[in-house]
Amino acid sequence: MRIGQGVDVHRLVAGRRLVLGGVEIPHDRGLEGHSDGDVLLHAVADAILGAIGEGDLGRHFPSSDERWRGAASTGILSEVVGMMDRAGFVVGNLDATIVAQAPRLAPHQEAMRDNLVRVLGTRPDRVNLKLTSTDELGAIGRKEGIAGMAVVLLEEREEREGA
């Protein structure tokens, strides 16, 4: 088994769509970033990279690489899942958290979790997504940004008999 953790934080800015967990969330601002700024998927991708010993997102998807400018983070996470697969691992468990004061994310929680399950290629009982705020403390509490955190447990992929 391998364990990895990931954290990502981006500032909320005008003129951008807000995308979290691959879901577009209605809001007056979006997350600043080279890609779509999806802090949840970035944290999950970083956790997986850590678990397989492959560094971090900046190493594989640098902001200097124009291929990823404005890219959907579902594509970035899919690339990382491919690396995980080639390393011989599957998701045993993912526990992820979004920290945001606004907007209200509960109506989108199930869709975000479903996207994680789909992109990770795992079962729903292996993915947990939590939502919290900072009770108006700090930059996130002042609605200046949003953070994502993730802890992942990877298991060695079992080879099927006769495969």
C-alpha cells in the first residue's frame, strides 16, 4: 500500500468560471490558475503523485507548458491516473475536502464525488468528499479563495488469474 496527500489553494478572481471536482458551479468569480484552477482535482492528483513517488503537479504540468493553459483538470487527473495505473496501483480509498466560505457547494457535492469516482476508475464506496468552511476566518473566510485537500491510499493492482 502507498499513502499520499495533496493540498491546493487558488484565489477567486473575476472573469473565470468556477470549476470544482470537474463541475461548473454558478458563482460571480472563478479560481485563478494556469488550467481551470480546480483545487479539488489538483489536490487529488498531487496525493496520487505523492503516493507513487512521482513528485507534484508542477513537475508534470508546469505553468510554463502552454498545452495545459485553461485545460480541464479532469484531463490532468486522468493523466495522473494513467501514471498510477502504469505503476501498478489502484485507489483503495480517497478522502478529500473542499474548504470554501462561498459559494454554497452542498448542492453540487454528489456530482463532484461522481466525477471523482469516474475519473479515478474506482467504486463509489472508495471515495469520500467533505465540504467545510473556515467560519469566516482568514483569506478563505473572507471569500478570497478556495482550498482542496486529499489523502489517498493506493493498493497494488491484483493481477487476475489467467490474464
